[in-house]
Amino acid sequence: MACPAGRFTNAESGATTCEPCEPGTVSAAGADRCRTCPTGQYATDRGECKYCPAGQQPTQTAFDAEGPDACAKCAAGQFVPEKGQCQVC
């Protein structure tokens, strides 16, 4: 069974249905497992990992979110070096 992006067929459990990836993970269409996004990126429901805009990092609930729900501004005294996670100045 070929599943759409963001879902997978769990062959290990013998599943015959498409299961959603866990929050923070993605899969391409037809995948048999999900993978974790690299540090500083969030997972979209289309099976992509994306960076947040400058000065922001992924939120804990970034899965299935776009725009303001997927990213949060760094706290005062922190910055994001290029693309990644907030760090202390």
C-alpha cells in the first residue's frame, strides 16, 4: 500500500493501513517509516522539513502547522545563527 506524504505503512506491526508520522517527523509518499527533521527544522503535513524565518525556531507543536503556529520568536537575549535553534548571545 502506498501512503501519502506524512503517513507510512508500518510493516513491522503488520499494519495494512496508513499511519500518521509522529509529531516532528516526516515521510515521503510511499515510505515505510518516518524520519526526524534536522535540528532547527519543523515537519509539515506534506512530508517536508522546513526552516523557520530568521529570529525564530520551531515550536513543540510544529507538526501539521505552518506560519505563526510552527515557529516562535527567540526569547530576549537570544538569536538564531543563520538557520537553526535559538542560542544565547
